[in-house]
Amino acid sequence: MFELLGFGVFWFICAIIAALIGDRKGEGVAGFLLGLLLGPLGIIAAALSRGNRMNCPYCKELINKKATVCPHCQREIELAKK
């Protein structure tokens, strides 16, 4: 019985870790669900996902899709999206 409880706690911790990783990418709920459904594999999936980010057209760093200025190269993104 304690093994099952320990397994459930481990699985929930995996969901929390995946949610924290997903939150940094703008998709915390999706990360939580991945971690809850897949456990340790959900952490890996959340870490490998791009989230709601895209590559800056100038410096190619990952930035938020809603960004109007790249935080890395400081160039305006609005003109590049059109």
C-alpha cells in the first residue's frame, strides 16, 4: 500500500516539475497534464516542447510569439511577422 502511495506522490511531483517547465514556455497547464499522464516522460516532453515561442527572424533565438521586440537582439519583430 505504501508503495502505491509513494508511486502516486512521485507521479504528482513529475506533474509539478513538468508544469514548472511548461510555465516558463507559456504552457503550464499543458506541462502539468503531460507530467500527470506520462510521469517522467512528461517532464522530457515538456522540456523539449517549444511552447508558445517562435524563432526571432533576425537572431534566431526563441522568443514569445506575441513579442514586438526581441529581448535578445532588441530588433522590432512586428515588421517581420507580416
